[in-house]
Amino acid sequence: MFAIRFFQPAYRTATRTFTSSARSPAPLFFQQFQRPVSQSTFKKSNTGWQTAFRRAQTRQYGRRAYNYQRFQTTSSLFKRWAARPTFYYEVGGIGTVCGGYYIYHLEPVPVSGRKRFNVVSREREQMMGKQMYHQTLQEFGRKILPPHTREHQMVQRVLDRLIPHSGIADEAWEIHVIDDPMKNAFVIPGGKVFVFRGILDICKGDDGLAAVLGHEIAHNVAHHAAERMSQGVVLLPIGIIAWLAAGVDPSLLRIGTNLAFTLPGSRKQEEEADYIGLLMMAEACYNPSAALGLWSRMQEEEKHAPPQFLSTHPSSHNRLGKIQNWLEEAQMRRENSDCSAMIGFADDFRSAVGLQQRW
């Protein structure tokens, strides 16, 4: 009956044209096929699809009931544990052990001195970096510019001045300039540098590129990759407890954790890399004020970027304010590095040979 009621409107619409005018009786040969179909005959002919439909609905309902039953079982186990007379002592003991483990693995970030939780060693971080390095080569290997190109030599020239002031000069540094208009650059743990050609147009010279590379090298100096991996050690137990105790939907919990912990932590790391990179480029005798021009141009590029609280990076506007506050300290670092003689010699050399740069 469901099929009859469902298809009746469509059937009437389809046959309205054929019944709008008088029709002559059908020939005797076709009249034998015009006998009305009985209700019992219709039911018998549709028994197969009705059975299959009911079975499909039963299987789907059964799967949902199983998930619900599994949650009920887990929640029941937690309630039974909470009913134990020693429940609070056990929770206090677990909390003490976890708190001690967390405090034991707190360490200061190089240069900035910020305290952070880290359980990933430098060796483990570099091993993960090797995997990422091979994946990046597989993706962009055909676009890598040869060492004799002007873009590669520019990156090499700036990097050679920054590395001695990074504190991680012992890593196996390699440069890869990718012939792509993307405005991006990154340094994989272990000293693997990737610079996209598009970012060089934003840099507008060696000082701007020093701000970019100083920032990316600073992520390795501060071991931010290891810190991000360590966050999972803390957030995973919190998520499990919230799911067991309150029945929080894992997808909602993931979103809340991302907004409350992951994104703010990433923005803090970016701010820290800006600070460390600014001091690094100043010690390497680059003009730290060039970072203001760089992020001003980046601000123009990201007019349609998402709000800061939904991004892993701080907005360029906020970056400009922070860098402005750090400029005095960076200028002092530059003066203490006795950069005046080097800068004067470089300027005289450029004017003498008539060196022209694209950027």
C-alpha cells in the first residue's frame, strides 16, 4: 500500500495528457491485458523488495544500537568505579602521578625561556623530520631549482650568515628552492630548508629573507615540532576522561580541544619564533626593521584570512605590534655584534661593482 500511495500522484501526472480527450475502445487483442490487478496480486509481486527493505532497516538499526550499547557499558563501568569507597583516593593517586610526570618533563624554551611540556627527544624529532623530508621531496622534487640559480644562491647567502647564530649549526643543513609561486618557506627538523620562489617576491631582498628564514629556523631552535607531538600525550587522557565521565561526543571534544589548546599553542609558538628569529637576524647583522616591512606586505596578502582564533598563526597586524616592541632589543643585539664594519663593507662593495638585485 505504501508503494501505491507513493506513486499515485506521479502516475496521475504522467497519464493526465492521455486522458484529456475521449478515446475509442481498444482492440479486442489488447482488452485482455486491461483486466484490473487485484490487491492480493500486487502484494505478492512486491513481497521481495518489501522484505529486503525491512532487512536493510533492521541491520542499520542494529548497528546504531550496538554503538549505544557500547557507550552504556563504558559509562556503567565508570559509575561502578565511582561508587567504590576508595574512588577519591584512587583519583588523587592517579592525579598525583600524572602531575608529577608533567612537572618532571617541563623545560625552558631556548632564548625565550618559556616553560613547556616536552617528552619527545631531539633524536626522535629528527627521525620524524626525515620522514617528512622524503615526503616533501616526493611532492616537489621535480620543481627544485639547481644550485647555480640566482634564487638558490640568495637563500644560501642568507642562510650562511644566520646558521652560526642559531645554536644548531651542527645539523646537516640542505637548501631546496622550489620553483612555485606559493608564498611559503619552512625548515624541517634536521636542517632541511625549503623555500618557495613566490616568497622571495614578498621578501624584497636579503633582509626580508633573513626575517623569513630566521623565523623558520627558530622553530627548530625551540623544538616546536617535539612540543606539538608532546601535546597529544596530555590531551588524549583528558579526552578519554571527558568521554567516560560526561559522555562528551568525541567530535565535539576534538573541536573544543582544538580551539582551547591546539590553536592558541600554535599561535604562541609562532610568536616565539618571531622573537627568536628577529634576534637571530639582528646578530647576523641584518636590519631587524625589515621584518616590519615583510609582515606589512604579508598583511596585504592575507586580506581574506580567517580570524586569528581560528588560525594556527597570529594575524600579521598583531605580529607587527609585537615586532615593534622587540625592535629596541634587536637593535642592541645588532650593535653588540659589531655589524657596522660588515654593513659598510657590503654597501661599498655593491656600489663599486654595480651589483643589482632583483629583490
